[in-house]
Amino acid sequence: MPTGVAMRDVREQLFNAAERILLRAGPSGLTSRALTTEAGCAKGVLHRHFADFDAFLAELILDRVGRIDAQAVALRDSAGTGTVAGNLTGALTGVFESVAVAIVGLITFRDELRARLRRTLPTGIPLLAEATTMIASYLAEEREMGRIAADADVDTLALALIGSAHLLYAGQEGAPPEAGAVESVVTTVMADVVQRRLL
């Protein structure tokens, strides 16, 4: 980028560039040089906005965690409408068709980043932990409404759904799972609590 040309929304441009690299080249491909090249800016731009590269990565992840919070509101609002399986399938697809799988790999790949994130997010794997909370909260709403069994263990169901969806997406080498695969997992995990609610 020529000197003297201002970048608008620098943080978001850098975040989006990082996501593209993660999806294309994985955690090992995301370096500060690759990032500034992808974003079309000088390396100094990155260091004017972030203390160091790990600070940038931590902010990227916290920003994406914030997006899960917005998804959680929409999912909770869908309780009582459509089907439970359909709502869950849409939510899981929304989480995992984003950059979530690559970000989990990035957190695993970089020790300093993991340590930095622990100061803000002390438990669980960032993104996966928030997605699990989102699913459990939604299921609790559906349980209140009587659309799943009254004794449904929503926390365990949420873990099973997030873990299964993560494995589906992580094993696809960059391609999404086959059509219907997520819905099939959701239907299987939820079958007992949906059927018992009907008895």
C-alpha cells in the first residue's frame, strides 16, 4: 500500500485477511508478513494497531467469540419455532462453516496465544466453549417450552453436538461435510429427548 493512503476499518481488514489465510493455508501459513501482504498494507500498519502479532491473533479470536454471542441471541429467539433439529443444524453450520475450525487449530498451534487467551477466557477452547454455551442455552429454552424432554441434560447434549460437528468439519480437508451430514448427527443426538417428550 502506498505511503500516505489511509486504510478504512484497519482492524476488520486485517481480521478478514487473517481468516482468508487460515482457510487457505492453515495456522502455519498465518505469519505477520503473510497477513500484511494479504491485507495489502505495510507491516508497520499491523504494529500501529496491535502490540505484537500474538496480540493481534488474540483480538481476532475475541472478535470472533463476540460474533458467537450475536448468533446465540438469534438461536435463543428461534426457540419454539421451526424444528429443534432444523434450528440446531442451522446454528452448528453457522459456527463451523466460518473460520472456527481453523481458529481452534491456531490456538492449538501457538503456545503464547493460548496463554494470552487464558487471561480473558480462562476455561474451555475459545469459540468451541462459547458455541457450547449457545447450544445449551437454546436447548434449555426448548426444554422450558416442552419441545424436548423435561429431564434432558442440555449441557451434555450441547457438548455432544459441538464435538460431533467439530469432528465432521475438521475431517473434511477444507470442504464442508456432505449435505445432510450435520442434520443426521443432530437428529441422532437429539432423538431420545425428542421422542421421550412425545410419550
